[in-house]
Amino acid sequence: MTKRAMLLPLFLVSAAAVGFEIALTRYFAIASWSEYGYWVISITMVGFAVSGVVLSLFKDNFSRHAETLLFAIPLGMLVTAVAGFQLTTIVPFNPLEFQNPDAWFDQLLNIWKYYAVLFPFYFLTGLYIGLCFLSYQELIPRIYAADLAGAGVGALLVLVLMFWMHPFALLAALLPLLALAALFHRPAPVRAHRNIYIVLLIALVAVCELALLTFNRADFNQYKAIYAPLHVQGNKVVQEIRSPRGYFLVLDNFTERLDADFSNNARLLGAAPPPLTYGIYSDGNRLTSLPKDSEYNETYIRAALDSFPYQLRPSAATLLVGTRGGFRVREALALGAISVTALEPDETLYTLVRGQRNSPVAPALADKRVALLHASPAMLTATGERRFDLVDISSDFLNQSDANKFAFTVEAVQGYLRVVKDDGVVSIPVSIREFTVYAVKMLETVREALAGAGVKSPQDHILVYRSSWNVRILVSPRSFTAPEIAKLRQFTGKRSFDTSYFRGINPAKVDVWNDLPSVSFESETILSSGDRASDGLMDESLKLFSPEHDAFTRGHFFKVEASTHDRPFFYSVLRLSELKTVVKKIALIPREELGLLINVAVLLQSVLIAVAILGLPLIRWRAKLPKTEALLESVLYFAGLGLGFLCLEIYLIEKASFFLNDRTYGFAVVLAGMLIFSGLGSYLSGYYLKHPRRGLAIACSIVIAWVVAAWFFLDPLLLALLAAPIAIKWLVLLAVSAPLSIALGFPFPLGLYLFRGDRSHFLPWAWSLNGSFSVIATPLANVLAVTLGYKIVLAISAAMYALVFFAYPVARGENRI
């Protein structure tokens, strides 16, 4: 086989490996929750890193049998992929038990089981790639190019397959890639019996496919919202939609309206019970309701928490952010809106709402006063051309998509204020089912938005009222008047809702219908007086809008800083400085907050792995250490590459998620584009092997120049093009990422090329070192983004590539130009 021909099986192996990684991420998103996909990244890189260490320690033995191993490994990957996935589905992992002091250790053991069953596949993958580097050292740039290109194509392949295949069956489509890779590097005895081997290979693939599809025990976690209704006797799945965005199911037995708060005084108000609904779920998480074809009595809306803004602004030209399955459109018209512009950014929800024909909301959707748009709020508010009396955000909008978090930032609130009239109102929902602190954080976000818009007394422009479970924050460009405040108090009093804040509120003169005591998280004690009902949100709102604001926010146990586009994490109130107390009280932490703790855990684990990778080969080959000016340069070089590349990738994925208003498509465009273009860069780096420092200087200069340009100009560019067609947006993202990605493909092969020949014992060590720091980069970048913002991540990436340039491990006497 020619040296160029060996690139094809490497391409296939990389495509299958990354495809399996994404398929596992989808499995964890459905079988548990999406944040546990971080473990997949860690498991993958542990396998890669350990394979590099093993290759380095026993390099001579592996080199002697390289051709045989390159033939056998794809066959081993076939078997270990199927076995690993099947065993993964039977591990009794329950993430909620991490919050139980008596059960968390069992779940830690279950995570180790995931590592044990998936490690063989990724160890073999890393072994295959490392052997390619060892066996074809003069072709390192092309090998790395084939590896990256294969990974990019594999990612795209799986994302496309998600439109047709069940997420739990994705691996079945990847096995043929490994079978094709097993047709290469065949030893002489196998080539002599080619037909028999092909028959046996087909039989092996068939057995693996049969085992995968027949004995697949993957299922929704029993604590997910969908589990109970899905297992109710007589339940029927009305519709199934497969998409990279999620695995959507519409169920017909959903009879509750969890997305709306109704007064206990509904009968006294002459309000009918809420209508029957279908339930829409994505990956087992409930998104919203969909109207059933049944009788519809719209008087139920009189008792709803979110009806008040329509009383405050009657005959309103209304902008709806989220339609709640179409219900909110008909409700807005019933509440007196003279026109309704309804936004449904999620493509699947938009299609489901738009596709209703005989449902009770169909007439409202067909009404000439209604415009249903497939657009994000940022797209509509960016221009500020249209003006509304009321901007009404649906109560379930935030949790329908990860990208919707951008609708609850300082910049988003300022966008709403641009499109409401001078006396208009913005109605923002916040759930307090888990933590009252989320409402405080949203209030701080609104306060900063108003202050940033030039409002001198933001607290005069805010009203807050609530039920037991949800809060509505009303914001206006002008101060709320005394009659408007009186109207709110009258509304809440009749419905037994609570008024938590208005200008001049006197807690002693406000009735509290739904007790919400102030609680100390640290001591788990109730701070409010026990002789009367209290409103903890009222207490904190008064502190937030007092002269002691700065001391209150700094001294709060939780992080109540405003959400911004640079730090758009709504469910992020934990402080790392209070990590010890948080871990002790983990049973009280909402599941949505566990992402930060998972990142910290993965980060600590990754650092330990990196230390092991750094040390073992250096001890084993201490007599043959590379004769560089300093071994430290090699460590800094490959560590910097691992950290810098992933930081840039994570930054771009976040920007693409906002730009496309979809995290899945943002991930797809950035990941595939960066991998493929980086592969091209790696190929081009081969022209600089005689002058590596020159190629490195060009690449690092481009990376740093791109970072500077992105810091100042990327956000304005994306904002200016928010309303562009989706195809144009994809092209823009590819055009933005292409020069950066090509430059990113240069440094690694130029560095790895130095470890050939008599230094080849350290070639797999350098490769695994880069991989291990890539593992560190993912949780580290996420922790930094949550705590400091994405621009800090961007700055760190520039620093890493400056370090890479100065730490280039060229030996004395070698060409440095």
C-alpha cells in the first residue's frame, strides 16, 4: 500500500471515532441530561492520552508490529464500540443521586463504569492514530490533515443522520466506516484469502449490527419529565420528530397546564378550567403544550398570572416571544390585543404551531391581525424599526432551547426597550420553583439594562408580582404611575397573587398570600418571622434597589450579577469561592446548576491525567530526552496548542449559537468547519518543514490578529447580519472561521515533526500531551466563561498562541528561520 493510500483508513477511523463521540453525547442528553455529555469528552481523551503514553513507553515493540496492528485495530474497534455502547446503556447511573449524601459514591462508581466500558474503543482509536504518526513520520502534516478532515466529516455525517435515525441507533450507521478501514493494511496471509476475509468481515459487521439493534436497552431516565406520561396506560405518541436539535415527541395524555399560573379564586372570577393539551418533549424534557381538538373556553385566562400586562396596556400592539404552542396567540387576542407579532425561534416548535389545522388556536393563527414569525427576538429588536405597546415573553420560553438564554440578558432587555413605545411595557417571566435567587438575578439584569439605557432611577420603571411558583417582572421606558401600581395591587388581591415590588412599597402594608420566607442557604434556616407570611423576594428587591446595592450583590452568597451576551448563563448563581459550602449543601442545589460543578470535577480529573502523561514517558526515556534548549519548551508548546485550540472553538460555538439562534447548528458549523479547514492548514504546513519557524510565525500571527479583530468587530458583524437568510449566515460563519482554522492547523504538525527519527520515542508523548490539555481546555474554558465571560476565554487563546510561538521546541543547531 502506498503512503498516500494509508491516509484513507485513518480518515475513516477518525470519522467513526468522532461520530461515535457525538452519538454518545446524544445518548447522555436523552438518558440523563445534556451536561453529562462532558464526561464523553473526558472519556474520549483519556483513551487517546493513555494510548499515547503506552505507545511512548513501548514504542519499539509497537513499531515492529505496526502494520499488523493497523490492520487489526479497526476490527477491535468494531467490537469494542458495540460492546461499549451496550454496556453503557445498562449502567444504573442516576445523576440526581449525586445530590444525596448517602448515595453519591455509588453514582461515582457508575461514572467509573462508563470510563471502563468506553475506554477500550478510544484507547484503540488513539493507538491507531499514534501508530500512523510513528509509522509515517515524514508525512506528519498529511496524517494530521487526514485525522482532522475525517473528524469533521464524521461530525457532519452524524448530524445529518439525526434527521432520519433514532439517536440510540446512530452507532449502527458508523460501523461500516470501521469495516472499510479494516480492508487496508492486510497482512500477506489475509490478502491470500481475500474473499474469505471479506465474507467474514461482512458477517462480523452483521453480528455487531444485530447485537446493537436487538439488545439495545437505552431509555429515558426515569426522573425525566417524559418518563411518567410515557408510561401511563393508554398513552399514545401522536408525533415523533428526529432532528439534530433533539428527539421530539408529542404525547396525547398531557392534561395539565404547568406553564401557566392560575388563581385559586378562579371560580369567583368566572374563569373556566384550562383546556386539555398535548405535551411536547425534546430529549425527554418538557418544552410546552399543544392544543387538543376539544372545546375551548377562553375565560380561563382571567385567572392567569400573565394576563395583567394586557389590563395595564389595553388594546395593545403586542410582540409575543414564544407562543406556548399557539395558546398565547389566542390568549393575547382574547385579552384585547389589536395586533400580535409572535416569534417562535425553534424550527420544530414553529412547524408544530404553524401546522395546526383543526385545533382551537387555528382561527387565531389565521387571523389577519396575527403574524407568526420563525425568528429570534434579537433578530427583530436589532433594527428597532417596529414599535409595540407590549412585549410579552412566554413563561416556558427560556427552557425550550439553550440559545434562548440570550433573550434574558442585559442586551436583550435593552432590545425590548428599543421596540416598545415610550409608555410600553415589557413582561419578563422567571421561575422560582427552585430558587428565588433567579428572580433577583433577572431583576439585576433589568436594572443594568435600564441604567445602560440612560435611566437615572431604574427602580421606578419596574413592577414585580408573583404566584407561589413564578414571577413576572414588568419594565417600562417611563416610570410606572400611582394609578398603574394601584391597578396591579387590585389585580393581585383579587387573585391571591403577591405584589413583591413597586416604587415606594411598604412591606408592612402589603398582604402576602403565598408565603415565600427568606432562607439562609448556609445554615438552612428560615430568616423570616414565623408569626406571619413573608415575601423573601420583596426583601431582596428592596435591598437590590437600595443605596446598599453594591454591598448587597457583592455580599450575597449567590452570584446575582446580571446576565450579558458575554456571560449569558441564566442558571449560573454558584460562586466558586463558596464551593466547599455548595458541595456540603448539594442536596439543595437545582439540577440546572450542576453544570459548573461537573466542569470543576472534570477539570480536576483532567489535570491529574495530564500530570501522569507528562511524567511517565519522561521517566521511561530519561536517558534519551530530546536535546532541546529546555524540555519545558515542549511541554509548554503542546499544552498551549491543546488549550488554545479548544478555547477558540468553544468561543466560536457560543457566538455561532447566538447568531443562528440554535446551539446544535452552531456546534455543527463551527466544529465541522474548524476541523476541515484545520486539516487543510495541516496539509499546507508540509510546505514549511524546511523552515518551520517561518510557518509557525505566519500561523500564530494570523491567530492573534484574528483574536484582536474578533474582540472588536465580531459581535457588531453578527448583530448586523442577524436578519440575513440562514444560508448566508452559515457562509458568514465559515468565512469568519476559515482563516483562523487554516492557521490553527499549522503549529501541531510543525511541532510533532521535530520528534521523528531518534526522538520518535516522544512523538506519541507529544501527541497525547496535546490531547490531555485539550481535555483540560473544555471544562476550564466553560468555568472561565461562566465566571469571567467569553472575552476572557478569547484573550487566553491569544496568550496561548503567543506562548506557542516562543516555546517552539527547536534543538540547537536546527533551522530556526
